[in-house]
Amino acid sequence: MSISLLRIKSLNPILQVIVLLSWAFVAGNAISEAYEGPFILLSWVNNLLIALFFVSALMLAQVRADLRRSTDPEILLRKILVGGLFTLTLVLLSQLFPQGNKGPIVYFTSEIYPLLASLPLIVYLSWTFARLRFLIDERTASTRQMLKVFLGMLLLSAVAAFWPLPPVLLYIFYGLALIPAFSLLMRVRWIAGLQPGSRIFVMAYLFLITWVHLGLLLWFIVQDSQGIFHGQAIQNPFPLMLMMFNGLYALMALLAVLFNWPMSAIMERRNSDIDGFQTLHEQISHRGSAEDIQELLLDLCYRNSGAKAAWFTRPVEGGNQVQYLKRGEVALGQISRWESGLKLQQDPEIIDRDGHIYVSDAARHDAFKELAFEYRTALSFPMSVNGQHEGNLVLLQRVEDAFDDYAIRMLGTYVNQARLALEKNRLVAQAVENERMKNEFEIATRVQENLLPKHIPQPSWLQISAAYQPAQEVGGDCYDFFEKGEDLYMVQGDVTGKGMGAAFNVAELKGIFHSNLDYLDQPDEFLLRVNRAVTACFDRDIFLTLVYLGFRPLQNQFVYARAGHCPVLFYSASKGEATYLDDKGMGLGIVRDDSYRKYIQVNNHRFDTNDIIVLFSDGIMEAVNPESGEEYGQERIRQVVARHAFFTADEIKEKILEDVKVYLDGERAGDDITLLVIKFQ
Amino acid sequence: MNTTNKPSGLHLNSEPIAGGVILHIKGDLDASSSLDFDIRLKEMIAEGHRNFIFDGEELAYIASAGLGVFISNKDDVYDQGGQFVFCGLKESVLNVFTLLGLTDLFSFVETREEALQTIS
């Protein structure tokens, strides 16, 4: 027979009707029989109705219980107790009626009433069993199997009311039922999950439920001698089995709670251990700060280990000092003595392979001689994250050898968990910092690129090719062109500083250039004014280097001044050689007054068709070959230009960049690379 | 002799002389070590030293931040009649000073003896 049939919800109303009708017919028949009424049921019909009543009551209880699953033992047992007291009161009401041997009233009291009271009795018993099932069910296959078997036997016993069994078979049946019954009586695992506060109530309920069932059983046995259902009580296996089982189960659970009282303390400790884990875990996912995690670890260990004193020492950044987080009663002076004593411990017996130190009796160790021995046991967990010392957790107990293996293992797991949390913290912080740096770099690069001229002038007599490659760290390179009538001016500069700061300096410098455009045709005046502005605008440790070039195509002449920048390379097509122009000139922002004028050297130079001028920043000169460790210097660029003088400006620029790239051999340049190639045509 | 070891790989030895100090600079004057160097130099200026001889025989490299240290402290020293004298600089390092035009501002000599003479 399929048990799942019992759980069909739609059966609920039908079953209610069947229970009531079958009971009504049985009771009516009994009354009619007693008072010699007009109409008496055949004996087998009566038995069939009794069986129907039992079966439907059992099934109804199972169906209804499934509809209202409640698993809190305290509430469940309270309901069972209340129902039990109510039922017991109902059935005992018969005792209030006059007792005796004669008369219709006495007959009612002794014969009819018990039969009427059997409705609440059978319903209550079935209902209680269906409720107890939730406690018994340990959610294992074997429990469920046993429940099915026992339920099947209950159904059999209910059906058996139709055909009262001969005594031999009846006893065999009882014997067989004992097997699943006893198996189920042992299923009291739920008592382990009881809340400490509800344990005492549960015990009281169980105690009373046991008595209620005993009372019902006694009443049933007494009444049965006068005949409810089938003569003697023993011949009614269905109510009997339910009463016995329910009562015994309450008794077993009561005993289990009683004898497991000491165990429950351990269970509570484990539960709080698990809670501790959860809290630590939450901290990890909520990214508590390192301090939060350390504090949490200390609290957890202090609370869950039952230690009388505990502390966490952590090194203060950038110093030899340590910070203390303290719990319990221990003086700071004592802490430092314990710490230094623990640090001295090299005894392999007390240093576990997991790295914790367990001093089972400080009085027996020399290292702790100076202590007052207020505390005897010490347990220490030095913590390091990624090889860096993060702190030390110490727990103290007053009695010696106070931590058992379980406690040490448990605390060790906490420490490991916290270590993971700290490690994760650090990784996240690193990732955030990296992201920030990357963003800053990207912004700086963009700012700097925006500062470069969008449009390079291309007059008919001149080719200009420019390249700008930012380094990993943005520098302060810049260049700009200004056209004034036929004349063309250009500056190439480099402000000291790296990163965002350098980019802002370049922006400021561009402003300085533009505010002095009127003086472009007077190089010394232009530079002097720029120097003034730089002195006024920038900090004293910031300076800039610059090359100024002014082309006068009508005179085939160019004017130039070098203010501390890389020298100007000039290729003469007529001579077929490249040379650095010999000159002097000081960087801007160094001499901070107008005496700077005397450090400015303005030079004039003639140019002809196919002559070449190359300007570059120190990113090229200081490019380092990873193998030799030498810098690229000035000579190599000179040779490249001399070799490729017949190419266009663009091509020469590419040749130089390629040569520098080969020289760097996969490394990145340490500074920005700016390159300007000018070819006259 | 008073030795300062900086974690950035720059070693400074200072040696007091009459009216000033000889600073032996060893290692790299890059962006990070320049910060330490600047602090040290400012301390010495605050202590009243006026003439500084920088012995750069073992100065391997100087970045613009390193030059910035000399440039930014220059006025405090020169305004009070002091001076910066560099001796024994490697060619590559000297070249950096030369390009920037600092050879017109500070004194550059080959040996300590010449440097001492320059001061007196």
C-alpha cells in the first residue's frame, strides 16, 4: 500500500465526513442495541464501520499533519499536551455520572459514554502520532522506511477491527509491531537541537504527555472490560498500539533529554563555534578592516574558549611599538612579560607544527619565572600574512593544561580563517590601489596628449614630423608650433616631475608660452619672460629645459636658443655630415631673477634645402640597453640621421624610433620620448 | 664621521670642514632617494653649514629630481655667501649638469683638494 496516498490533500474533507459518519453509525448502533431500538446493524457491518472509523481517523491525521508542518518541538509538544489533557478530561467525565449496575443512566455511563468518548480519543491518538512523526523523522532513508512499516502495521491493525483476530495471531501481530516500534522509539535526535531555554519546558511537556497517555491507557483497559469496540482492550490493537507508542515515545524522549543534559552543553559550544565561523565569514564578505577582523578574532576566541584573559598584539606601522587589544583581567606589564616569555620558547614540545605555542604549565618554564602565576596555561597563535607578521593572539587560563585538543584545533581554525580574511583584505586593497594608479596614469596620458598640438604646420619649404611616446610614468614633455606671417616658431620642452603633477605643469607651461607670443621674435626676451613666469608659478625644485627655434624662410635662416635641453642636431646637406650645434644655455626656473638674461645664448644659423634639424628629449638619450646597461646617448642618433639623410622627415623619424626600440630590446623607456624631425625642402 | 644609510640605495657620508661640510654621495640620486637627500641637505643648511663640497666620485646616476635638490637649495646657500662645489663627478653625470647649464652656476673640479681650495 502506498503511503503517499495518505498525503493527498484533497482527501481531507472526504475523510472528515467518513470519520464522523462511521463513528455516528457505530455509536447509534450501540445506543439502539442498548435501548432495544428499532434498528440494529448486522455484526459484520458494525465491525466494518469500526474499521472504517479507525482507518479514516488515522489517514485524516496524517493528511492534516502534512498540511500544517510544524517542527518546533516545544510548540508541537505543547499542542499534544493540551489536546491530551482535553481528551483525558472528556473520557474521565463518565466518572462524574452515578455509578451502579442498574438503570438506563448507569448503562449510558458505563456502556454508551465511553463509545461516544472514543471519537475524541481515536482522533487525538491518531493526531498525536502524526505530529510525533515530525520529531521522529530524522530525514534518513532508514527512519522513513521504519515509519512506513509502522504506519502500515497501524493500518493493518485498524483494518483488523473488521475481523477480530484470534488470540494467537493477535499476539504474533503485537510481537511483529514491536520491531518497528522500538526502532522508532530510539529516534530522539531532535533533542540535541533544543534551545537551552526551551529544554525545561520540553521536559515538563514530555513528562505530562507520558502521564496523560498512561491515564488514557488505564481508562481504556478499565472501560474495555465493559466493552468498547471489541470486548477486551487487548483485542483492539489499533487504539492500544497508538496509546502505547505515543506514551512510550514521550517517556523515551524525556529520558533522552534528561541523560543528555551534560551533552547539550557541548552541543551548545559547537553551535557557538559554528556561529563564530559564520561571523568571521561575514566579515570577509563585508570587507571589514584588518582591525575589525583582529578584534573579531580576539572576541570569538576569548568567548568560545572560556579563557580568563586574552589579548592581541599587533605591530604599529613604521615603528617597533605594538598595540594591544585586551580582554579579561590582565595588566599591561604582565602582557609584555608573557609576550617576551612566549617569544623565547623554542622547545619543540610546546611548539606545534601549525605554529601555535602551548604552554601547559607556565610555573614549570624558566621563561615565565618573573610572572605572578595568576595564570598557568597560555596558548599563543603568532599570525603572519604573506610572510609579514600581523600580530600575536594569546589566551590565558588560571588552571594548568586548560585547553584540550578540540579547543586548540577550534581556535586554530579561527586563526586560519582570520588569516585568510586578512590576506583577502590585503589583496583587495592592492587591487584597488593598482586600479587607482592605472586610472591616474590614463588620465595623465590623456591630459598630456591633449596638450600636444593637434595640427602640425606644413609650409611648402619645410617638412615637420613629430613623435611622442609616453613612458610608464608620465613625464613633462611638450612641444608647440606658432606661425607668424612667413615665420615659423617652435619650442620643445621638458618640465621636471612625473605623473599627474608633470601633466599639470605642462598645461601651465602652455599658458605661459601663449601669454608671451608677442615676444616670440625676440628669443632672449621670450626666454627671460618665460623664466620669470616659471619662477613665479612653479615650486623651487621644479625646472624646465627648452629648445627655441625660429625660422625665417625669406632669409634662409633660423634662430635658436637652448635652455638646458638636449642639444640640437643639424645635418648639413652640402657637407654631408650631422653635428650637434655648439652652444650654451641654462634651464628655466633655476636662476630665479632677471640675471638669467646673461645665461641666454641666441644663435643664428643658415639653412639650405635638404638640411635637417632633429630635436629630442632625454627619454631618448637615457634609454638603457638591458644587456650593457648603457644609455643610448647622442652619438647613435647622430649616426642614424647621417645614414638616412636622403629620406623624408617622416622616414627619418621612424628610423630613429626603430633604432631606439631595438636598443631598448623589449624594455620600456624610463622617460617620455619626444622626437621632432625638420627637413628643409 | 657620520654615516646615514637610506633604504633607497643612496649612501651619504658627511665630513665637517672649516666653514662647511664635505658630502660624499654614493649610489643613485633618483626620484625617491632625492627626497631623503633633500631633507638631509636642508638639515645641514639649517645647522649653519654654508660651503658644501659634494664628492660625487661614486655618484652613479642623477635624475632631474636630484638636480632639483641642488637647484631648490641653491639660493639659501648662495644668498648667505656659501657655495656648492662638486668634485670627482663621472663624465656622464657631469654631462647632465653641463647640458642644463649648471656649470655656469656651481663650481666643478676634479679632486677634493681643488674643491677645498675653491672654498678658501
